[in-house]
Amino acid sequence: MRYLVLADIHANLEAMDAVLADAPPFDEVLFLGDLVGYGPNPNEVADRLRSIPRMTAIVGNHDWAALGKLDTAEFNPLARQAAEWTATQMRPDVRAFLDVLEPVTGAHSMVMAHGSPRDPIWEYLESEFQGPASFASFQGPICLVGHTHVPRVFLDQPEGRTLVFDVREGDVLDLSTGRLIVNPGGVGQPRDGDPRAAYGLIDTDERSFTFYRVQYPVDVTQKKMLEAGLPEPLAARLELGI
């Protein structure tokens, strides 16, 4: 089986379409949350995702914020403004789709959590010190996460230690290495200094996870955001990958 792994699309239709056009053949999509928020096309990205015949999805913090399930007081002012705008734009069927998604799930011998297996909605997995508690929070060989928008791997080590390393385009991770937490990076708003959309592909026959990047027309997304009245800094950051 080959799984296309997507996270943090954030209503960026151009980035999502570029990924779907660029991706190698796959059997199923695994989506790790934050379909909406920040970007200008919440309904359209939902339509794209739902049109994929075999797809497993979870919900993220920005999805919950747009649904009113999360207090946006902890968001920065720009993110809060985008969440409030998104809430006014989503069609009822899109709200219904997001409303039934869980923040964590187990599928295909993998765990999927938006933030972390310990705190699926809020925790940003960034440091080796977070590793032991995260690995203790799930069973099985691999957990897929998003939320940070940075391609990153956590590898469980003996004696409660964790090895953490960032990855680049084209890197291939051997899934037989040990227990892993893997972040494919963000489709719609990368934050590792590379503005290209990030995604991953799991090949269960090869026991591999391959990291991919693809360019998309950032200027088109930026123009839509500004025309919609979304905050200018949110549009500007797209071309910087931050």
C-alpha cells in the first residue's frame, strides 16, 4: 500500500492542487488536520479532500476554531482574525464534515494526531525532550503528526531518549529503524524557510517514508487572501516559508 500523507493545508487550494498533481501513484490519503484557517479557500479544499475515494482524516486546532469548538483567545491576533473569517465562509456541509472528525485516530497500524499523541490539538512537537512522553502515549511503530508545518522525525531510543532530526526534499526514511513520530511538513503554509508545499508518501511494501516538495503559484493564493480581506502578513509569509 502507498499512502499520501498531507497535513496543514490551511485553505490553500493552489498548494493542495499542486501536491495532488505532483504526487506519485497512491492508494489512499492520510490527512493530519488543519484543513482550514489562514487561507482563502476553505470550501474548495474540503471539496478536494472529500472527493478522494479512499481517505482518512483527523481534525486540527484551526478546524476546531472555525467551528467554534476552540477558544481563539490563545491564538495570535492574525490567526484569530483568519479563524473568524473562515467561520463566516464555510458552507454547512463543510462544517458538518469537519465536525465529525476526531483529533486522533488509529488506522492502518499507524496513529494519526494533529499536534502530538499526548496532546492531539495543541502540542507542538519540536524538541527531543518531548519525545519520551509522546512515545509513551501511543502503541505501535509509528505516529504521524502535523501542526508545526516543519518536516521532522522523532526516533525512539533506548533508556528513554529521543533522537530528533529535520528532513529535506527527497529524504527517504526507513520505517524499520524503530518507533517513529513523523511530520511530513505543511502543504499550505510551510514554516521551514522553504515556501514549497510539503508532503510525504508511505510505501508499506518498501517500509519507507519519502519526503517531497513542490512549487505552487504563491502569488495566486496571496492575491486571493488580500482580496478576501485576510491579514497582509499572513499572505506575505507564504513566499518566505515562515
